[in-house]
Amino acid sequence: MRLEPEGGESWQVSIRLADGMSWGEYMIRRLLVGVFLMVLPSVAAAGPKGIVPKTSANRYPIHAGNDGTEVGAALLSPAEVRRAFPTM
């Protein structure tokens, strides 16, 4: 059994909100806001964590290298350690 409108009429329903926005536009806007709110925390947390390394091992007080691999190190004071590794 199939229901069809008589005389070529359309049963399409258009829902408009009080401000004149269609239901489809409203749902698309809500979807975009939801996606934005889900992506925002990951983007905000994507920055560097901990100590950002210097551009070259030569910029550290103690450094060494072999076959293209370089390592640099620096001794931190207690105050520098507290700034570099903040506690929660």
C-alpha cells in the first residue's frame, strides 16, 4: 500500500523558526557549532608540552655528536626545574 497525494500535489513540509530560519539551516548551524566545540580542545592542547628544545645541540653548554646525530644538555637550577615542569 502506498500513499500519494492526489493531483500532483507535494507533501513536502517546510518548517520555519520564529526568526525565519529554516529547520535545515538551523540543524546545519548546530552541527557546525558541535564540530567546532569538539575540535577546539584538541587544537588548544596541540601546542608544545614541557621543555621546547633549542634549535641546535651547539646551543647547549654541553654537546656532542657522531655521524649526524647530536646531543646537547644543560644543568637546570631548582627554580628552572620548577618553571620547566610545573605541577598540577
